[in-house]
Amino acid sequence: MSATSTTIGPGDGAQAVDRAPAPSRGAHRRWWLRPRLAISGTIVLLMIIMAAFPQLFTGFGAGPTENCDIMLSNQAPSAAHLFGIDIQGCDYYTNVIYGARASILVGIVVSAIAFAIAALVGAIAGYFGGWVDAVISRICDMAFGLPFILAAIVVLQLFGQRNIWTVIFALALFSWPGGVRFMRSSVLEIRHREYVQAARLLGAGNRRIIAKHIVPNAVTPLLVLQTLGVGGMISAEAGLTFIGIGLTPPAVSWGLQLAAARDYIDAAPHLLLFPAIFLTITVLGFVLFGEALRDEFDPKGK
Amino acid sequence: MRQPHHAPRPLLEIRDLRVQFATPQGTATAINGVDLQLAAGQCLGILGESGSGKSVTARTIMGLLDTPPARVAGGEILLNGEDLLSIGAKRRRQLTGPCMSMVFQDALSALNPVHPVGRQIGELFRVHRGYSRKAAKAAAIEMMDRVRIPAAASRVNDYPHQFSGGMRQRIVIAMALALGPELLIADEPTTALDVTVQAQILELLKEQQAENNMGLILITHDISVVREVTDQVAVMYAGRIIEQGPTAQVLSAPRHPYTRGLAESVASEALKGHRLPAIPGSPPDLLNIPVGCSFANRCFLADEACTAAVPALEAISAGRQSACFHSQEVPSHAAYSH
Amino acid sequence: MLGYTVRRIGQMIPVLLGATFIIYALTFLMPGDPISALTGERPLPEATVAQIRQAYHLDDPFFVQYGNYILGVFRGDFGIDFFGRPVLGLILERLPTTLALALTAWVLKLFIGLLIGVYGGLRAGKTGDHFALVFTVLFMGVPGFVIALGAQTYFGVHLGWVDPAGIRAGWPMAFILPALVMALEAAAGLARLTRTSLVDVLRAEYLRTAKAKGLTPRRIIWGHALRNAMIPVVTYLGLSLAGMLGGAVIIEAIFNLPGIGGLMVSSINNKEGTVVVGIATLLVLVYLVFNLLVDLTYGLIDPRVRI
């Protein structure tokens, strides 16, 4: 008991009751017992494998544009062609499987670029403060001033022929301001922590402090935030492609398939159905995965 | 220890109150059989450290516990003979405000940031007395005057963040006093304030209590507050009252080892340069309360009897009770200072 | 208040300049000569080309071009397209459709999102809350344009409830389906935010005070909880209105509504840079104005930031 105060010191553990604890959400359970993380993680993993090795799912048979027979165009699903035949007379199952690559690649790479920019620029802005922060924050304001989809459209129209990398470039160009702001505020919080001060007193340089102390300690929430954004990027790519501003043939993507299918809604509804299902499951999987991750790292953020 | 039949009915009587909390680690017993009485015009201090159950007691009386995780496992709380634990929600609302009210620890978070203070005070008159907007505002100004907020009429439309800490606490007190309650519970009303402001707020509480003949329960972990303000004191430890009696007597001649430890730690302020008498050890785990006396593991008088059974709170002299098998030996024992 | 407004407008100007400059630079870095796109197969005589380039200031240094452009914008002159029509007129002709769509969607979203969010927040942890959560995840997870396609196919083509192609039915009939699709997707985020905010507020000390005043649960929620819970929501709502203008571009294309989206796509295909830049500039302006309005409303709802 302190002699300089007339008050009673806090008791161990007992405060928990005094402050009426909220029931924990099973933090002691194993992760694989949590169905949401397990299910969404499986979807995400499956889609990534599908994007990387589509052959695994098509039995190492013909590629998406091989073995096509224009006479069979728009044939409905059958035992030989599970998802039917597309307009060009190609096996639709193969096409849909190969379509995963565009979506997954765009979603993950754009988010990764946004993550890298945000981690670095946000850390610099938050760590140095002053005019560096002011300049970076104003640039963020400007980039925020543009509606995201609109900015992406303006960039995409610069290119006549648009492949996956063009779309990634266009989406990544304006994908970072949110992350930068987020990282900046995280860094502002930890900048004054004792281990940062200690490192500075021990003579560590700015670059070392940012690389060893600031970024590693502020980066996890940002990573989770960007994971949540993957689904949105996949959606954006498919939407842009669908209205004819995103990927252009000969690329194979769900957005292109949906756009082509649109004119045959009555004659061949299966053309619309399968890519839509795949796209939905993928985006849903990534959104759920991001949310599960966030709850994992920050149970209060729900 | 029940009130004898011929005595006047107390304002508040708590009988064998038990409150538990469901936590991820199991059931924690926050209040483990508390008996209390308070007469009108009396000021009772409840002294205890965090987790001793003093705040939970206050919230249980006021019906402010979050259930779940909290659960009242047993007992009665009689306000003018009416059991607050068995009345319906509507009746409770009728009593909360007009008959009993509460002053909170942190006035800034206790006041709604988006409403002017006048509206927050006036709301009581509007809801419970059906005042018009205008009348409620006039009543609010009157209350602000009563708790001596300068220029009340011009500040009635100000928001909580525009007041200083002491003034905010006065507003919270004005709100609590608005409908002239018979029972006022103040939960650490001065903890968040500067020392000089603390004294003013305590002064105000005491004066209002005397003027309106209220029963006042003052919950605190600060012995000096208890000494200055209260007539009676109940010391809580691990969900039980372990000593009770007139404040001056209890603090000057404690009859429970825990109270003695507290009293000595305060008294020792005068003995600068000497070794501090501290109570070794820490309070028991509320998830797993020991079979015997909760204080036994820290007590200089503990023996086998203490770890075998819980000592009951029993009369030791006129108006004084202690829950200790060795209450006779407490004053004489050499205790902590060796 | 006036001083603050002026200061905020002052802060808007660099953002406006920066954002429009980005758009302007990107657009006029467009590969391909606009004049050859205009004339098609048959080449124009050198002199005519030079004359056109002169008329459109295409030979001026880039920054001069941008400076002239932005000065024009402040006078309400967004330039003319290659057929000599004023760009502002073209945009204003299409703007009402887009604004109607975005606003309808926004209002629908407001109702749906707040309803679900408040419901989920009040019943936090209970079955109703879980259902609300599943709903929000579904609408966040299913891409909006997939819902749009599905809704159009089902309600438009199969049931014939709404005209699948275009605006003939006028407001509101032609707008309900696209607006609802946009609203559902956006309502999920709003519902989430509202729920989280309300759950936080419901734990606040001042609600305990309200309970200690003997108020009814209804009065506690309506009088004390909701307004506090709305503070973060209002910011989000303002920002999202601008986002809806962007999102409307894609939905318009799907539902064949003759709004800004269609104009944008056709201008891009025709390499009508002035129109593209004009649209972007106007949308940025609208966005900034909404931002300003949000900032000013913020003081009304939260007295702590009142100026």
C-alpha cells in the first residue's frame, strides 16, 4: 500500500468483475474450430490454386480456346460439358476455370501494391510528421477527391488493348490513399511508445527505426484491412470489364464471359449463371476471409 | 443483525445480497452475502478496493447491472420496505429518480455529450413530473443554482464539454438531486477531480444531504473521504462486509485485521522515513473464493479456524460489527510493523 | 461558422486543382491523335489539321492548356467537344438521370442500412443480430453488378415488372431496380457501421445515467443513444453519396440509363478528352461540395466540434 495516498490500491484480477466484463468470443478456441475462418480460408485457397494451376481442375485437357466447335455454340450443360458450351463453341467449364486467374491476380496484386505503398508512405508520413506528413496527406486528399471507379476508368481508357497488368495498374494507381491514412494514424500512435524512444536514444537511424520498429508493429491491422479489400478489387475488375472498360479479349475472365453472355440471356442462361456463381463465391470468400482475420486480430472491430 | 421489531423501519435494507458475473473463465462471485441498513438522514460510507463489490452493490441497488453477464443470485433490497429485486420494470422506473438516484464517478462520461446540460437535468422533470419544456428548463436552472453553478441561467444551454470537471460533477449532482430523492448513492464522486475541487464537491454533497434529510451512500476507496463525510462505514472485502460501525470508531480502533491494515497505512503518512506497514499479499480470486475467511491468506492473526469456515459479521459492541474470529485480538496485536 | 466555411472552401481548392490535374494529365496523355479519331479513314489536309489544333490549343505547352482549362471551369466553361457542343451542356443534359439514380439509391440505402444497423445494434449478440450480419455479408460479398444482372434478368426479362431497357418509364419506375441494387450493396457497409457505433454507445456511461434517471428504454434509445451513434454514420453517409455517383456509372451501363456513365463510356471510345475531363471535374466538385456539407452538418449533430 502506498504511503503517499489514502486510497486503497487495486486488487489483482478483481477489477474484471468491477468493470463488468463482456463475455469473450471464444478466444481460447483453436482457429480451425472456427467455421467462418476455415470455410472462407478454404475457398480462398481453392481459388488461388485454381488461378495458379487451372490444369489441375480441367484434368490437364484442352485449354480454354482449344478443341472448340462453333457448331456446338451455346449448347446447354450436358454430361460431356458440365457447364455447357460458350458462344465460340468452346467448353465452358474450362473457360470458367481459366477465368479465375484474371480475377484472383487482379484482386491480390492490386491489394498487395496498395499494401506496400500504404505501409511505406503511411509510415513515413506518420513517423516524420511536419511538412512531409502535410504533403503526403494533401496528396491523399487529392486522390480521395476522385471517385475510385471513375479514376480507374480514366486510366483504363488510356490503353486500347487491356490485359491483366493494365487493369492492375489502373486499379492500383488509386487504391492506396485509404491505406496510407490508416497506416499513418497507426504509426502516430506507436511513434511515442517507449521502445521507439529507446531505439532512438540508442542511436538508431530513422531508416532503421522505421524498418525495425515502426512498420512491423503497425502493419498487421493494415494487412487485415487490405485483405478485406481484395474482394472489392475483384468485384471492381469484373464490373469494369463487364461494361467494356476493363479487360479486352483475348483475355479470359469472368467479367468478359458475363458481358458476352448478356446478349444470350434467354437462349443460353448457363453462360450467365456459371461465371456469376464463381465470381460471387470468390468475392464472398475473400470478404469473409478478411472479416474473419479482422475479428481474429481485433475482436472489438466487429 | 436484523433490525429489531420496535425500531423505525430503515430507508434501505439489504439482506444477504449475492451477485455473480459470468466470465469466460467461469462464474465470479462479486457480492457474497451483503447485509446493510441505512436510515433517512444517515450517511454511510462503503469502503473497499477495486473488486471488493462496493460498486456492484451500488449498481445492484439502482438496477444498473448489465444482465447478463451479471446475475443477482439471491437476497433482498428493501427501499421503504419494497423489495427492489422483485418489482417490475415500470415500478422501478417510477422509483429511479424520484426516490433514489446516483452520482457517478466520471461526470464527463456520465453526461450525454450531445445534449445541453439544462435539457439533461430538465428531462427528469419532464418525464417524472410532466413539466412543460419551459417549466423543465426553469427547474433545471433552479437546480443548477442550488448546486452553485455560477450564472446558471446563462449556462443552461451549454454542453457538458464546455464545463470544468468540478462544474460537470455539480451538474451530475444537480441531476441526482432534482426530484428530491430519499436515497442518494454517490459512486466515487470525487475520484476524477483535483484535490481542491474534491473538497468542494464533498462539502456540497454533505450539505445537500443534511438539508433534504436524505440517506446517502458514499462509495469510495479513499479513507480520508470516508472520515470527512460519513457517519457510518462498512468495509468491504472480496464481496463481503467485513467490518461495520460508526466511522470514527471503526477507523480509530478497527476490529478487523483488514481495516486495521488500511487505517495504519493512512496513519503512517505522518511517520515519514519509517518502514511502511503494508498488507502483504493480494485479494482472493473471485472466480474461486476460498472456503474460509477471504482475508485469511493475508492476515497476521489467521489460524486453522479461519481457513475452515467463513466468520459471520457479528456484533462486537454497541453498533459495531466485525467478521473476524479474532476481533478481540485485533487492537492489541503487534501486526505489520515488526 | 462563416469563417470556418470560408476556410474549408480554401482547403478544397488545392484538392480540386490536384484531382482535376491528375485527370487532365491522364486524359491528354491518351495515345492516339484525337483528330485522326475524329476524321476516321480519310486524312485531312495539313492546313486544316493545323487550324483545328490551333482552335483547340493543342499545340500549347501542357501546363498552359491545363491552366486555360481550369480558368474556364471556374467561369462555367468546360470547353467544347469535337462537334462544337459545349461540354457543360452535354453533361448537364445527362446529369439529372445520374443524380436521380444516385440520390434514389442513397435514400434507399439510408433506410435499409439504418434499419438493419439499428436493429442489429439493439439486439447485439442475439439471433436477429446474426441474421442481420449474414445479410450484410451477403450483400457485401456478392458483386453489385451480378445482383444487377440477376435482378434485371429476373424482374425485367422474366416477370416483366420493370422495363429492362432504359428510362421510358421515367422516375421512379425506371430507377427503382437499379437504385435498389446499388442501395443493397452499399447498405451493408452502412448497417455495419451503424451497428458497431450503436453497440459502442449502448455501453457508454451516459446511457447508464439515463437509466438511473428512470427513463423508459424507448426514451433512452431515441433520446440518448441514437443521436450519439449517428455521429460517425453521418460522415460516412456524406462520403458515400459521392461514391454512389461513381458506382452509378456501372449500374447505368447495365440498366441502359442515359446518364453520365453512358456519356463517359462513349466519350472514351471517341477519345473525347474534354468530355471525360469535364465529367471527372464536375464529379470531383460535387464530391467536395458534399464533403463540405458533411463537415458543416457534423457540428449540428456533435456539439463538441461545433465552431
